[in-house]
Amino acid sequence: MNHIIITGPTKGIGYHLAKKLADRGTVLHLVARSEMDDLKDELAREGGEVYAYRADLTQTENIGILMDRIFGRIKPGDTRKVVLISNAGTLSPMGPLGKYDIADYRTNLELNFVAPALLSHAFVQHLNRFDCDKRIIYISSGAANHPYPGWSHYCSTKAGTDMLMKCIAVEQDDLESPVQVMAYNPGRTETDMQAEIRKQKYEDFPAVESFIRAKEKGNLNPPADVAAHIAGFVTSDRFPVGEIVKFNPA
């Protein structure tokens, strides 16, 4: 049996990943703040076994309990592969450092970096006793390498997650049954996050016109195509350990 944990599965790339990966040989473990009854029913029709965990990942003190619940359903004897896809993230609040409430800024840091780091920590801990295929995929961003004004939190947390991935890769390299890790940069993809960006005021995000033009010119990636590409790294034997892979529509 294959087990796939997806954070942020209710919309955008996460939703299309869940749809793509739902099949009879896979158990999906979906983590989101909202109710997922309709999504569970939809995925069940695809043939997948689905468990939904309603959790706010900004409440990072509860991540250990969440992962204990998930791994309570994953048994070493009948498990071939376990994958964590760290997809949940946010851009809010956008604007220059020092403008908004410190609690809002902290929420962004918690969801975009602290939560993926703690999920990974618990993932590695639980899988120490497993001899199976183990993979982590982080959804990264070009913002990890581009210092956009107004995105100090988002750019820095994505850069931090990329480095987290690289550190895990070298730590696991010599182990007999390693956790394999990679990051995936989807590029500008037509999601709710992109719609949010296009609504921003210039003073909060000076690069907003670039994102508006990308939409007008049809230069945004379809989330279903991006999800299909990511799913290939979940299911195939090839896995680019320690690499940051970018979506290429060609």
C-alpha cells in the first residue's frame, strides 16, 4: 500500500494532486483547515482510500499530534511507499516589513516554514522503523531566489524551505533506507493565490503589474498540468534527490 500525505488539498495545485493520485493502491491523508467531506466523496469515486484531518498548521504545537494520528494508520508491514507533499502556504499579509500586525507576519512564517519543517521532522522520526520508499516534496517558488518588495516573509520562508530540503538530503544520503527529498517550483500558476496577488495595491506590492500582464497574456500555468508533473515524481522510480525542479510546459 502507498500512503500520500498532502497539505492544502482543497484547492489549486493541492486539489489537483489529490485528484491525480487517488487510486485503488493508494491511501490519501489530507490535511486542511476546512471541512473535506465533499472532497473525500469525490476522491472515493476515483477509487482512492481517503482520510481527512482538519488542522490549522499555523498552530504548530499540534503538528506532532497530527502526525501521530496519521502514522497510526500506516503500518510497516504492508507499506511500500510513504510520501509527504508539503503544499499548504500563504502570501498574506502583503506589504513592506513593519506595516502590518506582528501576529499576522508570524502566521505567515509559521505556515510557510515552521509547519513544513516540523512535519518533516515528525515524518523522518516515524519512518525510522520503516524499510520502504520514503519521499518528501516541498512546493517551492521562484520567490525563493527573487527578493520581491512586499514579500519579505514569503521569499524568505521559501528560501528557507529550499535549504531545509538540501540539508535533509545530505543528512539522509548515507542511510540504508533514506528519506528522499526534493523541492518543486511550479512557476506562475493560475490559483487563488495569483488572483490575490493581482488585487494588491502598488504600495504593498510594486511588482503587481507584472502579474496582471502575465494573466492577460495567458502566461500562467494550469494547476492540473503542474499537479500532473509533480505526481510523476510521486509515482515513478526516478526521484531528483536534493534538487529544485521547475515546471516546464514544453
